Amino acid sequence: MTASWWHVALSCRPEDGALVAGAVVAATGQGVEELAPGSFSTILGSRDAAQRLTDTLTARFGGLAADITEREPIDWTVRWRDGISTHRFGRLVITPSWLPVAEAADTVVVTLDPESAFGSGEHGSTRAAMTLLERQPLDGCRVLDFGSGSGILAIAAVRLGADHAVGIEVDTDALPIAEANARRNGVTDRTTFLRGDAAVLGPLVGPAEVVCANILRTANVLLLPAIHDALVPAGVAIFSGMEQAEAPLFRPVLDAAGWQVVDACQDTDWWAVAARRPS
């Protein structure tokens, strides 16, 4: 809770979006919300901090527009719930704890509260990854989740039939949230959440039949060798966290490395692809 908050709305060229978002995080340590390609917002604790940020960004990025608005005090311990709703992906239903859903014969329900961790089903990249995961035959599989955040993909994989899922995350604060969500869904004995570098840990805790990587395209490219080594021969990786415009940039990377695309999904402006590891 604070006396006041300052909302900063930023608009830039879509091609500068990733750089602008990264610059906000680097300058403030705060997260950013992407409202549309090239449109971002963040919250800061003072007018001076907001002005410094906008001055820095407008000087660095040509054509960037910024607007600063004072907001009423916000209790972020409960505000994270705003806008989170129930989503269905085939037979899989993701719902927050305050919107309970009865499990039926044709549904698998995951009750999940993301709190400050990424992964609630509200973001197009998560929904695209979830859509592809639900389509995979998971019975008896081992699943790895690179950048597990709230644990949403790892928990969903187990609820869909996987034997075990391991989530790897660099954010220490996300781990207790993921573990609490695993307890909430009764899958603590079939899920493990680790903090560390997925490039190092992934191949060590594998091999797995399925790897999920809902991260940035550049990170997916860098992690491609580690994802290969973390999979069994002919295992499938689900790559997400990429905008639709990045598909022509990522597909050639997969082709050059011998990966076979087996499925793809677009959700709003976000794109995900499932590809089979070369043997």
C-alpha cells in the first residue's frame, strides 16, 4: 500500500516494443504490461520517478509517446486478482480459486492463483502454450517447463495425465507460488519446482517426452540446444512467448536445426509452435 501511485502509459513503434519493455524493467525494476504491440504501461511510486523514466525513454526511442497519470492508492496484495477469469482449452479448464468450477466427466480443472508470478491464462502467450499442451498425448510422460512462473503449465501437464513435471524458474519469488498452486491441485507428489538456469538444469533433470518454453523468442533460440538435450529422441517441445510477427524468424531456426513442426497456435497477437526433436 502507498499514498499514491503513478501510471505511465507508453506508445512506441511495434518493432521497438521489446527494447522499450526491457528498458523499463532495467531502469525501474518494475514489470510492464503489454496492452497491444507497441503499447505498454507500468506503475511507479512517485511523480519524479515516472518523469525520469519517460524523459529517458523519449530521448532514447524516436517517436515514443508517454503519458503520466496519478492513481488512487492500490493494495497490490489483492489487486493482482483484477481481470483474471476462467479459461477453457479443450478439456482443460484453468480457473482462479475465487471462481470455483466443478469438474465434470469431460473436463480437467486446474485451480490456480498466479499472485506476482507470470502465468494466469490471461496472456496470449500462456493461452497459446496451454492450447498446444492440451493437444499433446501426455499419459505416462515426463514434462519439463522452462520458465515455469506460477506453475501453470507443469501443473496442467500432470492433471492431463503426465507422470511428473519439473518447472525451472530464475525468479525466486515465483517458486513458493508454484508450490502453493501444486498443493491446491493435489499434485505435489508429481511436480517439482527448481530455481536456476534452464540451460544447465534442463538436460540434467531430463530426459522428458515434452518440454514447454513459454519465454522470449531470443531465449528460445539460445535454449534450443539445451531443450534438444532435455528431450528423449522424437520428443516434442512447445515454444511460446513470441508474437505472430516473430513466426517467420523462429521457423527457419527450427528448420535449420532439423526440428519438425507438428502443431502451431495463434492467440490474439501471440504465437506458439510445437516441434519434434530431431533424432
